[in-house]
Amino acid sequence: MADETGVLVVGEIRDGRLDPTTRELLNVGGTLAKSLGQSLQAVLLGSDLANAGAEAIACGAARVLLAEHPLLGEGHLDARVTALQQVCQQAKPAIVLIARNEVGRELGPRLAFRLGVGLAQDAVALSVDGGSKRLLATRPVYGGNAMAVVTMVCKPQIATVRPKAFAAAEKNEALQGEVVRVPVEIPASVVKTRVVQKVVEQRAGVNLEGARVVVAGGRGLGGPEPFKELEGLAQLLGGAVGASRPACDAGWIDHSYQVGLTGKIITPDLYIAVGISGASQHISGCSGAKVIVAINNDPEANIFKEARYGAAGDWKKILPAFTEAVRELLK
Amino acid sequence: MGVRMILCAKQVLDPETPLSAFKVDRETKRAVPPPGADPVVNGFDENAMEAALQIKESAGGTITVISMGRSFVTDVITKPLAMGADDLVLLQDDAFDTTDSFVVASVLAAAIGKIGAFDLVLCGRQASDWDNAQVPLGLAELLGIPCLNLAKKVEVVNGCARIERITTDGHDVLEAPLPALITVTNELGEPRIPTIKGLMDAARKKPTVWGIGDLGLALSSLAKTEVVDLFIPAREKRCELISGEDDADAGRKLALKLREAKII
């Protein structure tokens, strides 16, 4: 098996278009393919894939593989694992990239085990080793306290890539590429886990993941009531409220507000952290913010190592004055 | 007969270790625990244990805990027993000190094969040390059973495992026939605290200990990954701390500073 070549990006489609994470994979995948002197391919699973295929070519894929099957259109994860196993066996890529989102964080490891190869989960940096030509994947470990660089000893080398760790590939409609249909055989019996219901929990206010400003609270708030104060500041700034995991686990606010490694990873322009100590687990979720502002009673708290501006003291006194001053300034 | 459950629990460095006390050894590529600090049971595995206990209470059954590592602190690794598990199997061997998910899942699969028939495997969504989130999913693949990932609620109904899986905007209800594997996330809720009686019961139970020789596995050819570096990223201190006459004044001046910097 020495003939594996190229980088294969596993694409995802949302409303007929490429998911933003797929364009991020095409960007970093293009860089890796270039350093290997090999080609960039994308695979799309589902049905009605032609438009997304053209989009992948405009984002740099030299070849797009379309795997169409009714069971894939329904989004069964078991079916996707089986399909990707077959696609990898046919296309023989050297590297496979998958977005580490809701789907990819399960799909990646299961595919790797199915193929009997290794995987680096949650990569935030990727490069090719100059000598061995192996993929070097850098990933946060110990909740983000440390970084590990991992290589995979057999091919394909698979990495799931943290969303927003790389910029999305720019579209260039002049780029050319071929679209190829690949046959996949998926017996209905492979689908063992079924989604019997999808529940969308409606939330008031600005969507946390798309918000330009996020005002977040942590363990230091001491209870659920202060989140109303954060909500007031967030409304003033047209932003959303977030929370650290301890605040969610304590039941002060719903887990859907959780920012962090196992919560939401967000990239607002402004992140205001109130009563958050700044554990690495939490920082993993907000380190992509352009500016972090911290209010915390402990001047030694880790959050001040991440913040650009801060005030150390009692948030119960700092925050109302801060909010009032913001209200005046925005008049 | 109830639901025959297997719970995988890992002993990890306490994730509450302050960053200032967190050290790594770049040679061995391992974290170095602060002197005198005890490890803990991985928090997500405690959430999984809570899920197992809820199933045991509603549907009946047994919980066998398996833990894999090079060495264990007895008071730490027996915590699931004190919470209400029936048995503990320790997979203990120098060879089990690995960060390779394929090796870990293969050892766990071999141990589960040796334990015998089961209905449900429960695991935490990931371990708080290496955050791989691979072993449970890989274990389901190696065992050839369905996988239900990221559960915030678990049930066993009519020979099926049913979970609520967290999603970014709500949850999905998933179902799969037994035997199956479930990973549990912290949204399930706080795990129960062992009672005095639980602690006394646990102290009387003697764990089964298996080494590599008991499992009939050759680990040398199994690893699929190599760690080439482990380091603590440099953090530059560049925070501008705003002070004032008192805390309220600092709050006002912080707002003015943000306006000055054209941030608000």
C-alpha cells in the first residue's frame, strides 16, 4: 500500500451549499497538497450534489468525488462511515481531513477504526514533515493547557480539524476541475442507530455562535441572577450571553450557552468575561475572539493572561458602572 | 435479569490543577503531576457512571467497571464502586501507559470479550487529559455494536438504548438495539456523591486485576499514532489592567478605554 496519494477533504453540505467548515478544510488541504506536490480532492455524500461540487472546485479541489445514495441523503452516520470507508479504499488518499463538528467528531474516529489507521482529533495546525512527508497534526490536550504534535504511522492519515482554526478558501470561479461519481454500496442493515426525533430548543436573543459581541459569566458570579445583568449589557452591545462550564454545570444557565472545548467555539469581535477564571477548557472556546476583556476579583487569574483589557476587583461594583458608562457612550 | 452494563473509567490528572502547577516532560511526552496531588476519575466517566446507575435503578441490572492504566490510586479508582457499581476490573500493566486510542480500545475490547456477555457499554465522551474522544467510538467499531454519542439523557426501553444527544441548537433522540455503546456528556447532570455505606461496600470488594498476559494481545504492532512533541504554549502577558479610585471607577474607566480603542 505505497501508492496512497493526495489530500481528500470530506465535505459537508448545508442548504445545498458547502458548509463553511468544508471551505476551511479546502484551504488547509490545498496548502498540504502543495507541500506534498500532490492533488486536492473533495468527497461529497448525499444527493443533488452537483452545485456543491462546482463550489468545491472553485475553492481549489482538482477533483470532486460524488457519492450518492438514498441512505446518505437522510444523514445516517452509520451509512456515512460505510460510504467513506469505500471511498477511501477506492481513492487511496494519503491524507483525509474531516471537520471536527457534531458529525465529524464521531465520523472521524469511526472511519479510522474501520480502516485500521490512526487519527488526530481536533487539529488546530497541520503541516507536512519535510523528511518523512508525514502529516504533523498539532492538537490541544489537557483541556488546552498543552499542545501535542501527533503523526500517524499508516495511510490514510486522518485528522479532524477544529472549526474556524483555518480561514475559508476563497472562491475562484476560473478554477477547473473534474467531477466524478463514485459507486458506494450501503446495505440497509448497516444503519443501526436511528434518529427518531430532532428537537430544536428555541432561545431568545442573539445567536451565540454568530454574535459580534459576547458577554459571558462564570463561577465567580455565584448564582443564576447575575446573568440578567449580563443580558442587559449584551443587549446594549447587540450581543449574546455566554457562560463557562462550571456556571452551566451548577444549573445557573442552560448548557446551550456553554463556551469552551466541550461547548461552543466562538469568534466574536469582543468577548467580555465576568467572573471567569480562564481555565484552558474555557479559553479553547473563546481564544478566537478579536478582543477579550476580563472582569475578575483575582488579579492572578488566568483570564488576564488571555485578555487585552481587564479590571481586577469585585464584579458586583465594576459591572454596573461599566454597563452604565457603556450606555452613556453609546447614546 | 436486567441490563448487563460495562462502564469504562479512566484515572486522570486532576483537570482543576492550576495552570501554574501544570508541567509536562518533553522527553517522555507526558504531563508531570504536581507533587502530592491525587489523580481523579475522569469527570465525563463519572457522568457515565451516573447514567449507568439511573438505568440500573429504572430497569435493573449490573455494572462492571473497567479501568486501564499503568498504576492506580486505590481510593480514586474505586470511586465508581462506592457510587454503586457491582464489580471492578483493573487492566494494569506498564504496557498500558499509552496515548494511542487504537491500543486502548483494543485492550478494552479484549477485556470486555473476557468478561463475557453484556448489553450496554457506557463511557465518558472524552478523557480530560488527552481529549481524544476516540476510544469509545473505536471500541464500538471493534465490538461491532451501534454507537450513541454525546448523551445528556439515557434510557433502556424494549431492548433498545435510547438517548438524547446534544446538538448545537437542541437535541436529537437516538435509538439503537442492544448491545450498544453510549458516550455520556456533562449535560447529563452532576454525578452522585458516594454514601458512607457505598464507601464501606467498596472497601470490601476486591478488584480483579488483569495484565497484558491475561488478554492474549500483542500491543507492539497495534499503535497507529506517535506523539512527536508535547509542550506548553507560550502565553505573552499583554493585558492592560485598568484601575481607578475604587472598583466602580475602574469599571467606568474600562468602558472609556474600550471606546478610546474603538472597540465599542
